[in-house]
Amino acid sequence: MSDSNKIKRGVSLYSFQEEYFLRKMTLEDILAALADMGIHGIEIIGDQMIPGYPDVTPAFYDNWHKWLAKYNHTPVCLDMFLDWNKFDGRVMTFDEKVESVKSDIRVAHELGCTVIRVISKTEPEVLAASAEYAEKHNVRLGVEIHSPMHFDHPYIQSLIDIYEKTKSPYLGFVPDMGIFVRRFPRVIWERWVRDGMRPEIAAEIVKAYDTHTGVAEIAETVKAMGGTAREIGASHTIQHFVDANPKRILDYSKYLFHIHAKFYEMLPNYREYSIPYEEVVPIFDQAGFNGYISSEYEGNRHIQDAFEVDSREQVRRQHEMFKELLHEA
């Protein structure tokens, strides 16, 4: 199988948010660390790591391309946010939303990225109006399919309707592996307990999610157990997670541009605690996906109160898993 027909490995720099925010690592430090790990596909969030975004200076572009060359990296994806509520007293007009997307397209093109991860809930009509501009700049617009959405969610289906009418190969999706959460993340409920939730209530919430029984009624269940307002509030969290059918990937393969490899906790045996990557990745392969699967570590925020966050080790473990699942030598 040629490289052009293989799933490739990358990282969203979002994975290093803890070290970047605390000034333990600079952008170049992160790029250097990824090179040391043999990971070369790069996804960047403009609002997080590009000073002054969306007004990017020539100096940043110069440094960016020098770093990519120095560390042998490939720019893959830019994450964008449609900040429709940025103006005092009003929301963006339709034309302003389209211009905002076009601005992100220009930045992605200058960065060398060929995919934009479009924030969920962006209006289908805004994407349709941006498609021709995206094609001109060779930047594909992939709306993130993020939990609690899934392939059969009404919003995702409304996008597919627009895509079918537009028939632009530059409109598609970035599925997030967080739509395949089989077990409720341990790092989340352990943080609840550290923050004062009674273990028996945490166990009841986790059981409801893991068994797919009583999810809709979980708040009432916790209330009946004498749950506090905080415990009842936390119980609603499980309604924002889904365990979608991965075989639906096969039905929408032509729309898949990029994969967000969400993970909460990579174990020492190179398996994710909550998400059955070993089941889902082969389906992407079967679907003929040959883009990047991009690490997105989100466990950091759930352990930072009690443990030192080591994003580098968590990403390394995930890529050891990827090497196995992608049959890399």
C-alpha cells in the first residue's frame, strides 16, 4: 500500500494546552518534541497559538515555515471558530459570517494547511457560500462531528443535504473520536470524587452511561439518592457523551477529510480507557480514508488539580497504539 493510500499520523497542538498555557513549552518546543517522537502532521488552533489571530503577521508566517522545514513537519489542519457574537449588541450578519470563514481560509492557505476544522453548528448555508472560495485556495472545510452529535444527528444530516446540492468536494466532515465513547472516562469521574462527590453517586452515574440504561433519568436518580445540587448538575454530563455506531463511517466516507483522535487517558498498555480505537480505526481504513488522524488530548483538564500533566507521554502512548493499528513497521 502506498503512503497516499494510508492513514497518516498527526497531532493537534491543542493536546499541549497545559504546557503551553503555563509557559512550560513554546510553540517551537512543541514542534521539536513532536519531531523527536516521529510525529509530523500538524494541526493548529489559530486562537490558541497564533498571536493576534485572525490578523496574522508576516513574522509569524516566516517563523512557522522555518520551523516546519527545520523539524520536517507537514501543516495539515487549522481549527477555526465562527465568533458570531463578537459585536456588542448584535450578532454577525450572514455576509459577515461568510467573510469570517473566508478569512480563515486565507490563513489556512498561508500556513500551508489543506483542511479547516469548522466549528460545529456553523450554518450549512454559510459553508455553501464559502465553497468556491475554499476551492480557489485548495482548503477543504470539514465540520467537526462532535459529541453529542453523530452521523445521524439532524444538524449533520442538514449539512449532508447541502453538500449533496452543492456538490463541492471541498465541503465535508472532521469526525471526532469522542463520538465513540464506550466507557465513561475515568479521569472525569475521579475528578468528581476529588471535588467532593460521594463515590456511590459517581458509581451510579458511570453505571448508567456504561450500561446505556437510565441516562435520561440520571438526574432524578441522583436526586433520589440525596444528591446535592452539584452532584445532580454533574450527572447531566453523561448526556453529552455518545457511543455512536462506527459502521456509519462507511456510509459517509467521501465526506471525511480529517480525524480528531480525541482521548482522555492512554493506559500503559497503549489502549485508551474509554474509546475502542481498535474497533474504529480499522473501519476508517476500510472506508478508504487516507488523511490524518490527529491526536487531541483532553484528559489534562481533569487531572491538573492532583497530578502533573504529561501531555508528551500521553501523545506518545497514543501514537504507539496508532503504529500498531495502522500496521506501521
